[in-house]
Amino acid sequence: MWRTRAAAACVICRSLANSSYGIKRKSPLQNLHLVSRSIHHPYYPSAKFQRPPLRISIQQFSSLNRLPLHKTKLLNVKHGYQSHRNFWLARLASRLLRVRYLILGSAVGGGYTAKKTYEQWKDMIPDLEDYKWIVPDFIWELDELVDIEKLLKALPDADDLAKLMPDFDKIGESLASLKGFLSPGSPGETAFRATDQGYDNDKQFKKGLLGELILLQQQIQQHEEEARRAAGFSSQQKRKVSDKEKIDQLQEELLRTQLKYQRMLERLEKENKELRKLVLQRDDKGIHQRKLKKSLIDMYSEVLDILSDYDASYNTQDHLPRVVVVGDQSAGKTSVLEMIAQARIFPRGSGEMMTRSPVKVTLSEGPHHVALFKDSSREFDLTKEEDLAALRNEIEIRMRNSVKEGCTVSTETISLSVKGPGLQRMVLVDLPGVISTVTSGMAPDTKETIFSISKAYMQNPNAIILCIQDGSVDAERSIVTDLVSQMDPQGKRTIFVLTKVDLAEKNVASPNRIQQIIEGKLFPMKALGYFAVVTGKGNSSESIESIKEYEEEFFQNSKLLKTSMLKAHQVTTKNLSLAVSDCFWKMVRESVEQQADAFKATRFNLETEWKNNYPRLRELDRNELFEKAKNEILDEVISLTQVTPKHWEEMLEKTLWERVSTHVIENIYLPAAQTANSGTFNTTVDIKLKQWTDKQLPNKAVEVAWETLQEEFSRFMTEKKGKEHDDIFDKLKQAVKEETIKRHKWNERAEDSLRVIQHNALEDRSISDKQQWDAAIHFMEETLQSRLKDTESVIEDMVGPDWKKRWWHWVGRTKEQNIRNETKNELEKLIKCNEDHPAYLANDEVTTVRKNLEARGVAVDPCLIKDTWHQIYRRYFLKSALNHCNLCRRGFYYYQRHFVDSELECNDIVLFWRIQRMLAITANTLRQQLTNTEVRRLEKNVKEVLEDFAEDNEKKVKLLTGKRVQLAEDLKKVREIQEKLEAFIEALHQEK
């Protein structure tokens, strides 16, 4: 095509030169455009035209030489002078039209050539996917602003170009710039320039550093290829001294290039770290309202925290990814983790076990380098040594508290978050170091417990295993490698880390052994990647910066790198953290949606089970049930204030009299009744009442009041309220009641005020009206009849059934009952002989009764006689008192006259009136204390108990139990996990 067009152009140009009114002149090639001048004229060697050097470049990169050759029909043009009469205007017009078609075809061909050239340039750009981890995320985000595909689609095709008339000046300038750009040079430089053209104005930062990085990477690859070719050739043949020097020279040059590459990476990362810090600080101030990447890892960590508390059932397991750090004891697990977190956050010890429980560390980005626990709001500033010491101490305390008595390690996980600028986002779990022997001071099952904990975390098919191996000891002594091989035999999720490489290089006789370990040829264990790191000189006071400098200095001078036993991307904890983070997020993206689907199915199963078992109940979890029970309990406490005063006083008076009636009858009334006259009776009563009031009565009254309050409180707490009653709260209510009663104490000042009131009440002897007199008689009769009934029951138990019961129920008396019956009959004869007999038997009377019984063949003990006499005399006295009480019904008139000129004495009625009035006044006083003070204090105690129970999860689990509670708890947890997983997946897709 180019030849055809060139020939046509030559014909047209010659025709134009030879025709114009018959005048000869030179061909105006110098006035044509650059495209016309660049075409070779083979038919006219005499034409004064210089081919531009650009022709080689165009032929080299243009794809037009591969286009099919179309036949072009050329007009048979005559050369020479033409006359004016041979239709010169028509011929001139046709030639001009041919020139237009030629120029238009050249423009179309030039546009198509430019498009093909761009495709070639695009193919020559190196694939940067393998080096994406080198460059920070924000550079690739800049790259996303320019859409290459849209640029390709925006290029016009040949038909569109044919409709446009090209600007010859601009085409000339474009070809001149193409000439300079396509000048001979390295492919890497050409690719970089092609890339640089797409990002001219707003990508200056990427154009500089990224271009240098690509060039350095290509140089490293070239040096490696040359070193390998030189090394391979030297192993096959005997090399000369010059070849050996060349190999050494290439290796040194390769090492220098790698070091330069590493320094440039560090500079780029430092600038990236500062930039991220500024961005995060601005976001903290509310300048940008957008979600940062740190929220993504925090969301994922929350899901893991919930799963750690969730009792997995219904065949649902936690298969979410996390980085599990395992290794032998003192292999450097904690040190590697601290280097990744960039802070000395863990307690350290020389040879002893320090990690006693799993520690989950969530690394995320933040403007400040801080750490905080999941269940605490305190932030530890990791840039201050005192905060670091406090953090290490807190972790050690939490570990020791989690270990149960008799154990060495714990399965309880400690959750810690570390934020800081430049930290790689991931979740790591530091496990206790694997041991081979149980030493003194350890529990016998320590070794098996550590193995079970490690297996439990590693058997997760999506967990990334970070296997830590101590490089300073013999590889054969490692235990963890066999354990990791069992859990991940294919090595699809294992990353091997060799620590203490500085010590290994000094102590190992053959450096090739280190190379075999890093290449995965020494252990049967397989891994995704192998890394060699240095975590310091073994001094616990070293800072992270000093350790990083020491690690960098070591690998710069190490023979392992100089001799190519280790590659640059396999060393330093910085490269390790980048690789682990990349692997972690890759695993998260591959597995998180599957886990969300599993929990979605579990949620459906739980909801179906709830609908079938509890169709009319709401799905209340343990906390919601506790709040409901709390409201019910508080309502029941408030119900105490609704009890009427009359009810309180009746209960208090009745209960108090039941408590003190025995003392009044036995210790006050009976002794006073044995006196000879009324004066002595009243004196005895006053003395005994005073003693009783000073020592016992107030305390008994307070006890009665407190017991009455407890009874009412218990009645409200345990009373079933029909269909609304929920027996699931019974255990909780009982526990609240018992704890409240235990904490509640009656006001100590109440006894003092009550003593004065009771003393004044008992000193009053003035009965004002007949109604009070009758009430006292009624009170006395009820009391005596109750006592008489009890006494009759006791005597019946002593002597056995009478003849009616024996005949009707066909029962008999025992031998002891027969003896008691004979003794009773003998004592009754004694009372009939002397109705004014005192309350106690004399010794001679006891002897007389015993001898009379022995005469009838009944052997009896004196103590039995006295015991029987006590009950017989009590019955006789109570009957006599009831008869006297009946006589005193008409004695109010004589009472008003102070029993003057009357043989009737009713001092016992006055005594019972005084006691009855004291009981009423005491009940009223206690009721006021209850309603005004004690009920409110009880309500306060109930609230405190409920608040304490609300903060004690173990207490709530113990008191709120049952299938219904557990099902609601599982349903709540599964819903929460599913919702958080879905929110995390949505944020993950948005980040993509």
C-alpha cells in the first residue's frame, strides 16, 4: 500500500511540476507536508528529497506494512508541456481531487498506525501485579482515576478519521515527538515512558518513585539472570580467574541494586506512613466524613469477638480467617508479633512460659499508636514507656486471672486492639508456646492442653498458620513443624518464619542448611512462603526502632544475601508483615461470604424451632428477660406501700403476741398469781414488766416487724398472677429476695424509741370505759383458752388416749403412758384436797406420791412426778383463771371504785388490758417505721441487688435457665453475627 501510494504521489507531484501554463519549474516537494516528504520516490532518483531518519522508527513500530495490498488504478498521465486548449481546467481539477484523496487516505492510515502503536506500547508495559504489595494503596487508588479502557474506546476509527481534514502542522509535530520518543533505549524505559504519558499532571509522585522502582526491579532481574547464567556455566566447566571475578562482580552489583531498591522502598513507605497519619488526623477532626480502612478490620474483629463468646451448636463452626501464631516455647513468637505491631506490648521472661492464654491482637490504622482491650475504654499510648509497662502488666494480670486453680494455661482469649499509622490490617492470635517436657511447677496436663489449644485454632480451614522456628537451635529439635504438617499437609495456608538468623549464621557450620530451611527442603512441612527475620539481640529493653536498624544492618552485611542464599523479599519483618496481611485479606475475601451463608442457614433453623415451640412468645434473650423480671420485682416492691395500715397493725400485733405470750403467762402472770393479796400481785407485775421492757420486749418487737416485712415481701414475690405468671423468673426472684433480706438491716435507733413508748404504755392502768374492760376480758379468755387447749394436748400425749378413743379407734396405751396416767390420777387427788395449792410440789409431797404409786405396783421417778405435776397444775390454774375471768365480767363497777368493799379482785384483767394496749401501741409504731422508712430502704436494697445481678453474667446464666432462654440466646447471637458479617461484606465490596 505504501508503494502504491508513493507511486501515485510521485506521478501527481511530477505532473504538478511539469504543468502550469507551459512553464518549467522545480518540483515543490519542499513545500509539501512531512507525510508527503517521508514517502520514498523510486521513480525519480533525480528528485532532490532527503528521507527523514524517522522512517526506520515508523517501519519498526507501525503495523501498516502488514495490511493487504490493494490494487490502485493510476491515471495515465503524460509529462511535459501542455497547451491551453486541451481542457487544462478539467485535468487540473481531477488532479487536485486525487491529491485530496491521497491526503485523506494518509490521515486514515496514520491514525490507524498510531492506534496500533499504542497497542504495542501497552503490551510492552510490564505486569505490576506481582509488585503491587511494594507500592502503598493510595498510589493504586490514584491509578484508578484514569480509565485506559475509556481512552481506547474514545479513539476514533478509520471511518471517523476519513470525515476529518487533518492539520498538517500538528501531524508534523506529532511525528517529530514520536521520533524522539521511539529512539533506541531499554524496553523498561520505553514502558515507563508510555505509562508516564497517561499520568502527566496529577500523577507526579507515582511517575517519580514508581518509575524508579520498576527500573530497579528490571535491573535486579537482569542481574539475577546474568548471575545464574554465570553460575551455571561455572559449575559445568572450569572457569578462568577472569570469569570468577566477573561472577563476584555481578553478585556485588546485584546486592547493591537490591539495597538501593530496599532503601527506596523504605523512603516510599515512610512518606506513605506520614501521609496516612495526616489523612487519619484530618478525619478525626471531622473534615472528611468517609469510612476509613481501619473500620473494616474493626468490624471483622467484632465478629470474631462475638464468635468467641458464642457456644457453637447446630453444626455451625467458626471458620473465619485469622492469623494463628504457633511455635516452640522461646522461639520468638511474641517478638515477631511485636515487630509486626511495632511496639513491645507483651510481658517477657528469660526461658519461662509467659504466654499462658491465647491473645487476639487486631492491628489497624490510626493517627496515634495506641492499644486498648475489648472490655475496657482505657487507651495505652505505645509511644510512652510508662504506658507500655502498664500494658504489659495488665496483660500478665489478665493471663494469670484467666488460669484456673491447678492449671498452667487457659483457653480463655484475651482480646487486644492495636492502632497506629502504617500498621498492616490483620487479626493475629498468639498461642502458648509448644513444649516437649512438663517442668516442675506446671500442671501435669500442660503439654496436652497446649496441643489441644493449638489444634483447635489451626484446624480452622481458613486460618493462616504463622509457623515460627528458632534458627539458633537444631532444626531436628522442633516440635511445632510436625504439628503444623498434620494440620496443613499441603501447606496452602502456612507461612514459615525462621527467627534469630543472626545467631544461626554465626553458629551453623554450613550456611547451606539455612538455605535449605528457607527453600523448604529440610522439613517435610510445606508452606506458601518462607521468611528469615531478626528480632533483636535478646535484650528485653531494646526498642522497636533499634531492632529494625539492627535487622537492616545485619542483612546488608550478611553473606546469606551476598551469596544469593536468601532473596531480598524473604528477609525482614517488614516484608513478612506485608505478605501475611496480603494472604490474610485474600483468605477473608474467599471465605467470608461462605461463612455468612452458613450462619444464615443456622438462623433459619433456630427461627423455625422457636415458632414451633413458642409461637405466642417474643424472642427475649437472657438480658431482655432479666430486664422484664427486674420490672416485675420492682413493681412487687412498690406493692408493699399499698398495704393498708390496718393490715400491717393486725399482723404485727398478732405476731408479737404469739412471740411474747409464753413469757407473759409463765414469767409474769403465773408468778404474780401465786401472791397472797392484790398489792403484792401488782408489785410483782410492775417489776417483771419493767425488766421485760428494758431487756427483751423492744428487740422482740423489731424482730417481729422485720419478719412481718419479709413475709409480705415474699408473698408478693412468690404470688402467682394467673395466666401472666412466668415461672422462668422464679429462681431469679428467689435469689433477689434472699440477697435483699441478707443485706437489709433494721434501723438501730428504732429500739430505743420503741422502749420508751412501750414502757409508758405498760405503766398506764386506767381503763376508761366498759368497752375496753370487756375487750381486755375477751383478750384474756382467748389467751387462757388457747393455753388450756395446748396444755390438754400435752397431757393427752403424756397419758395416752382415754377409754372412748381406745374403744373407738381400737388403740392402747404404752407402758410409759400407763405410768404417766397413774401419776396424773394421784396428783389430781392432791389438788382436790388442797385447791389453793402452790405451783410447786414440796419434797415430802413428791415422796408421798411416789410411795402411793409404789404401793399400787407402779415404780416412778421423782422427775417424772414433777414434770407431770407442772402440766396438771397448769391445767388447773388455767381453768380457775377462766372461771375468775367470767366472774369479772361484772367487775368494771368495782374497778372504778378501786374494789372497795368488794371481795372480787380483777387485777389480772387490768394486767391483760395493759399488755393489750402495749401491743396495739407497739404495732402502730412499728407500722409507721415500716411504711415510712423500712419499705423504702428495702426497695433501695432490691435495686442494688438487681444492679449487681445485671453486671454478673454468670449469675444471670445460673438464674435464668431453660431451653427457651438458650434458644433465644443462640438466635440473638446468630442474628448479630450474620448482620455484622453482611455489613462487613458490604464494606469489603465497597473497598474493592
